[in-house]
Amino acid sequence: MFRLWAKIWKENHLIKDMVVENDQTDMTRTKKIFAAMDTICYEFDLSKPIWLDSTVADFKKHDRTRFLQDNFVDRIDFDYLEIHVIEED
């Protein structure tokens, strides 16, 4: 089971969160992450964030990253979107 936790933060307060699960065994980890991001962006009504080099490096190192205003083309009304892999087989 693959589970990704997404959280929207504003002024150090958790505004929204959700967990996306994926139990498909034929998908690579990268495809599971991108599929989860599609679901998160749809549920939170966000444009898809841009994966900057610093975002990718942070995610590779910690299985967690933050998408700030620089990662979005559209204006966001929160401080950042954080994603975190919480379970992975």
C-alpha cells in the first residue's frame, strides 16, 4: 500500500489535509506520486505545482516536500502545500 499525506498550511495552521492511497502493484513509485498529486490538486482545487530542483531534492532526501508560491503558476491563498509519504511497500 502506498499512502501520501497532503496538507495545506496558512500562518502555521493546518487548513486542509487528505491522504491518498494507491494499492496498484503495476505502477512505479514515481507514477504513484504523480497520480496522488493529480488527486490532491483536484480535491483541493489547485493547479498542478511545478517540481523545482530544490523540491525534488528535498523529496528524495526526506520523502516530504513543500510547494510554495514559486511552485505554482496561479496565485495561492495559503503559505504552502506539504506532501509526505507515510506508507510504502
